[in-house]
Amino acid sequence: MDITVQEAIQSLITALIKSLGPNNGKLLTLLRQFPRGAESLALRVLTIFTENGRASATLVALVKALINEKDLDARFLIPIIAEMDRVCYICPRDSSMVGIPDWISFT
């Protein structure tokens, strides 16, 4: 999809996502099942969920599962990292995730 179309869609969905909220079951299901190529849209939805408050335990669990299942990069950690107990729960020592610096210890 053209970049300008993606940007337009992302800007137009902001109010809708905020009004539905991070506890909307259908929206969480859509986020859980987003297709390959829709990573930027899924990340935008996640960012909207967390920009005015803390991520719920349900949302944190969902993002952890997404990172493991879909091999997502570290950008998906940023919105939820404050709510996680330890980074090592989703980033094993031999992690090949892009963006995790070598100096981060997982022990």
C-alpha cells in the first residue's frame, strides 16, 4: 500500500481506536490476528492504547505473544516495557531481535 495512504489511515483511526479503548475484545482480536505487512498499523494501535495511560496486563500479554509468534522487532516493546517484570521473559539470551543492544544482559 502506498505510504501516503497508510499515513492517512493511521491518522483517521486514532479517534476510533481511542473511543473503543484498549479493553475492547474485538479490537484486541484484530490486533492479535493482524496480517503480515500490517506491522506499522498494529504498532500505531498499540501506541494509541498506551499514550495516555499504562498498558493493561491483558495488553502486555497480547504483545508478548505477538512478539514471539510473529517475530516482531523491539519497537513493539516500547509501549509496554514499563509494565513488564523483566525483559528476559520475551527476549531469551540468544535473541536475534533487531534493536536489542548487546550490552543488555538477560541474566
